[in-house]
Amino acid sequence: MNGSLNINNNTTLKTNRILCTNSKPNSATFQKILSFLRKDKVQMIETQFSEPPMRARPFLQSGFLSGQILSPNNNDPESFHCAIRPVLSLAQMFGILPVLGIRRPSPLQLKFVKFSFCTIYAVFISTMVLVMAILSILHMIKTLNSVTFEVKGGIAAATAGAVFYTNCVIGQLIFFRLSPRWVTLQRDWRSMEQFIDSNKIERPKLRWKFNTISSSILFLALIEHIFSIIQNTLEYDWSGKSENSTFQNFLQVYCTSSHSFILQSLKYNFVLGIFIFIVSKLATFTWNFTDVFIMTVSTGLAERYRILNKHVMSSISKHQRIDWCGLREDYAALSCMVKKVDKNIAPIILLSFANNLYFICLQLLNGLSKPENGILSDIYFFGSFVFLIGRTVIVTLLTSRIHDQSKVILPLLYSCSTSTYNTESVYRQKG
């Protein structure tokens, strides 16, 4: 019994028949077998029958990982946590997702503290936007009536501000609610990544995809917003030769044109102008970041499915042996992660589509009843409308890509024979 134990095929098959028989075994014999088959000996027997050998992996409990250990010094630059880090760091400058440790290398270093500076700053930003939303809603209640629908641009003037800032407040609150859950979600996500990476397959390149998506959308949003500022300051003397070419006058012209619904309730002053200018930029970023956030999260999940599909198809085309049991576990872990993500960010997706749909309809209405305001106004209108449509389409396609990629591998799983798919079937057939 000392050292390694060699078991011939007859003894092994006999033991297998005893353990798998339908009749109740003799108690003394059963106890001998249990004492004889230690854990390391069972693994040796399984290795003889399993082709290819099973991987030493964490246990899947209820479809997800149990006992997966994360390293606090794990700094995989292609992990989802590290890849999305730059855009989340930018978002925190605008009071979105106040989670500490966003710039740290490991999700274990993430934490949500109620009375941290990051949280207090986020609450302050949300309060500013809430004040603007309340003022906009009061204006909408006063002006929205039957006459509004008969005037060109009346609906936009009455509802646009209220919808825009209310959606921003809701978005801020949803991200604030997501903050403590984001800590757990990122740890589960990293566990899923390490679990699938133990299969030693190619890892998805997320950094350049996330950087491309976020920089492209935010850059186009910046250009669109600059045109919006120019559109609302046409009466300002941009030559700088007159006495009115000051920042104070620029601010007054901008607020009077873009936020006239606020100035109908409050008298303009410089402090109010600064407040309106800052809050409008915060709300604009929140609106655009909501779509960027959905795009990056969807891409992170879809790329995992794509790499898994690529690995299986490549192995089949090259007639290589496939660890179907490990593949099933990889697919189950990834699918469970999709459900957890969907459960947490579903309100953000709903808010994004509702907000974009409203402004698409509003842009169409403005286009059909738009007065002639010059070539610059036409460029801004059509450019803004195309950007809004394109952004909504991209969000839709990237989100639906998760479902499309998840279906690719299913026919292969269904077509796999049970003798190859189920390790217990292998034992019975060989026994």
C-alpha cells in the first residue's frame, strides 16, 4: 500500500461494476472499497478512463463558481475590470458610479463607502441636476396644454427640458444604486474570467475595443454639443471687437436661448448662468455615458462567447479532442454571468432606449416643422439627428450580439454524443 498504487483493468472494472450495480452491496465489502479508494486513487482511475484528462477547476454550484480565489495583485490588462477602468474613471468626474478602487488592478480592491468623498460628490452632483429637473417639470406643468400642440416647436419647448433632466436624475440614481452591487458583480466577473481562462484558450482583447467605443462616441458627442452651443449663441459677437464680447454676455446669451424655460420662472443672474451651464454639461455627459456603458458591458460579454465559439469550431475543424465537460462548465458560467449582469443593468438599458426614443421622435417633429434658420442650423440638426440614430442603432446591435453569439455554440453542444459529453456514461460503457 505504500507509494503509488497500480490497479489492473480487471480490478478497476470489477470495482466500477460494484459501485454502479443496482443491488445493495454487502456492507463489509462496501466499507473495504471506500477505505481502499482514496481521493488520489480515484483521480488516478478517472484519468485512465477520461479522454482528454479533466482539468483541476473550481466547483460549479448552481451554475456559478464556488471557491474561486482572486488575487489582490491580479493585474491582467485585458480583464474586464482593467479594460473598462479608463471610462469609469472619467465617469466618476461627473459623479457617476461612486465606487472606490476603480483604478486598482484587482476587483478585490473595489468597495463602496457611504460617507466617502466620492459618494458625497456624487450626491452633490445629483442634487444639482435634481434642482434643474424640478424647475423644468414646473415649467412643463405650466405650459403644456392644448395650445402647445398647435404652435410650431411648442411641444419641444414645453417637454424637452423636463424629459432631459429627469432622465439624467434617474440615470444618476440608477448608477448610485448599482454602485454597491458593482463591487460584487466585478468580483464574480473576474472569477468567471479566471475559470474560463483555465481552459488555456485565447483571451478576448477588450482594451482597444473599449477605448475605441468610448472615445468614438464621446468625441462625436463633444462635437455635437459644441455645435449645440454655437447654435444657441448666434446672437453673440464672436469677433471679440465689441464691448459685449465678454464671458458674462456669452453666458447670458447661451442660457437665454437654450434654457428659456428656466428663465421664465427665475430672473437671470451670473450665478444662475454658471449653474445652468455646469448642470447642462453634467446632464449631457450622463446621457451619452449611459449608452457607452451599455456598449462596453455588452461587448465584454459577447467577446467571451465569440472566443469560446472560435475555440470549439477550430478544434472541430482540426479534428482535435474537445473537453466537452469543461466546455459545458465554461458555457454555464458565462451564461450565469449574463443573467447577473442583465439583472443589475436592466434599468439602465430601459432608460437609455426610452430617452433615445423620445429625442428621435422630437427631432423628427422638429425637422418636419423646423423654420429656416440658415445653413448652420441645418448642419446641426441633421448632424445631431444622424448621431442620435447611429448611437441608438449601435447600442441595439451590440446588446443583441450577446444573444447571437450565445446561440452559435448550442448546435454543437446538442450534436455531441452522450458518450463524449457525459463522463459518467464513459465509465458505464467501459465497465
